[in-house]
Amino acid sequence: MSLKITMTFKTWLLFLVMETTLSLSPGPAVFYVVSQGTRRGMYGGLPAATGIISANAIYFTLSATSLGTVIAASGEFFAILKWFGAGYLIFLAINALRSANKADTVNLITPREAPASVSKIYLGALTLQLANPKALLFFLALLPQFIDPRANVIIQVSILATTSILPEFCILLGYAWLAHRATCASTRLGVTSNMNRWLARIEGISLLGCATMVLKLNRSIP
């Protein structure tokens, strides 16, 4: 009997539905992308979404190798990653709360500032996602449930990675665009400063909540 080449359509469809649902759920990545979209438009939303997706691609690569399992099994490394992740989330939260005290939190990027700013936003998003230990555990716990060991594992992981990355990238860009449009609408109504102050406060409080969740995380939670 010949080996199967890849997974069944039913398995792929189930993974797609689950990944899309999870991508729509608010979390540190969504808050970061919305924040950049609000303050900097798509100049900020695009590199933010790209940074998040790049981190996910790294996690998919790790989850397809024994290295990911070794990292997750290392108590010392996991503890370092957890504290670093929580610390970075707290850092972002403090910056968001401080920006809420400013007269206007909107800071649209000009063409001259774009290269440096885009790079900074991308690296910030990449670090944010990589610093979340739950992301690593999620990928390690998720993939084995959708992979058939009798079929080509590399092909299956590639399909699942593409199925995860493309919808989430579009969803994150959608969040950034909606945030930008809301900012434009508030500008026409003359309430930009007040709206962005509240958005900054919500972002800061939400990131503090995410930091608390990361600190409570243990290796038994996917």
C-alpha cells in the first residue's frame, strides 16, 4: 500500500477554520497592529503585520523540527522567555499609557521617515511575537494534531504554515486598515485627540493584561 502524499481536505478545512477564528481574536499582536494603524496608518500597519507573520513563520519552522521540542522542554529557557516576554509587553503597555497623556497620539510617517520607522515597527512586532512563550507552545501542541505521520511531514507542515500565515496576514492588515479609517473619520469629526487617548489607554491596559497571562503561563498549557 502506497503512502499518502498529504493530509485530507477535511483536516485542512478544520485547521483553516480554527486558525481564522483564532486570528480574529484580540491579543498582543492585534493590539500592536491596531495601535500602529491608528497612529501611522498603513505605513505602520503593514510592517507590524509582516513582523508578526515573520515570527509565526519562525515558530512553524521550529515546530517542524526537534529544536522546538527541546526549547519547550527546557524549563530554564522557558522561564527566561516567559519573563522577557512579559517584560516586553509591560514596556509596550507603559509606552501606550504615556502616549495617552499627549495632546495628540497620531504621528503619521512621512516619506523621509518611512525607512527607519518601518524597520523599527517591524522589529518591534517580530520581538513582540517571538517573546510570547504561549506562541511556541501553541504551535508545538497544535501541529501534531493535524499531521498524519504516514504522509509527507514536510509537505503537510508547509501547507499548514501557508494556511495559517496567509489568512492571519490579511486579518491583521484588515485590523490596521479599520483602525486607520476610524482615525480618519475621527479627524473629520474633530475628535482625533480624545479618541486616540482612549485607544492608547485601552491598548496599554490590554497589554498589561496579556503580560499577566504570560507570567501565569506554564508548559502544560498549549
